[in-house]
Amino acid sequence: MRLLLIIDPAVADLGERARFVVDELESALQFLLDDDVDEPADAQLACIKEFHSQNGQRSSALSQALRDYAALAESLKDRLVDADEEFDVGLIAEARKLAEDLQRRALEASPEAGGSAAATTIRNQLLHLMVERVGAIRKTAAHVFRRHPEIAREVTSAYERRRRAAARREKARKAAEAGQANGKPAAAPAPGTPAPPTP
């Protein structure tokens, strides 16, 4: 979180309210359009939700989400009020203002790129140290439990096992293709390696 605030300080001041407004508009639109009637607004809301489903906490993402939900809510404003008399129409204008404020604050903070670069460097250094430490622990565990493969397997990286297996399969496939190109029979695949598909 501290890294995020250094890189994108606008989120510290406006992020919480921006997310609240986005959630309120999305909830109101969802309530209105959940009526088993297929209309263009349904597709618009689905597209907006899909587009912003993977948004992080950056001000640029929040700003765009605010604009998108405000635009759809504006086009359905009268219906929103009819469907829910407690709907706060002012949220639409607030969403637009928050979007502008977030964008402005982000631009104002851009000259402080040095702080962002320094924070990113620290993060990368910490990640590098963590990767080295985890690698050393796994290497030691593999040696200590070398006669107990079921235990060693628990402390090894599943990702690395999949990567090595994929590399072996790729090597076997290329060897088979090279052999076929030279008129030689394909070599038998290594144990546990599926044979390449025949054309």
C-alpha cells in the first residue's frame, strides 16, 4: 500500500470515495436492468463491468470507471429515479467530478517520478532477495530430503516442475521433427513425456 501511495498519491485522498461512488452507481444500474428485458443498456452495463472487472487501485482505472458508469447512469437517470426514489442523482455529477480530480491529481504528481522510480527499485530489490532466499531453501530441502521424494516434492516449485516438463517435451518434439526431416525414425520420447502427435 505504501508503494501504491508513492506511485499514485491521488488514491490516498480520493480513492475510497471514488470506489464508493462506482459501487453505488453499479448497484443502482444492476437493480434497474435486472428485469428480464433485453435492451442495449444491458449490454452496455455488461461491457462496463467486464472491462473494469480486473481494475487495480490506480487513479487512471478509477477515473475511467467513474466516467463509464456516470455516462450510462445519465442516459437512464429518469428510470433510475422511478425505480428507486432513494437513488441519489447527485452521484452522477460527483462521479464526473471525481474522475476529473483523479486525472488532474495524477498529472500534478507526475513530476515526482523520482519517488516512483525509487519505490519501484526497492520493490524489485526485495523481490530479488525473496527469490534468492526461496531458491536456497528449496535447494537445501531437495538435498536433505533426497531419499524422501514425497517430502521433497512438497517443498519444490510446482511451476518449476511444469516448466521443466514443458521444456523436455519441447526438446523431444524438436528432436523428432529434426529426425523426420533427415529421414531418420523419431527417437522414443523420454519416460513420462507424451509422444508428439503424428500428422
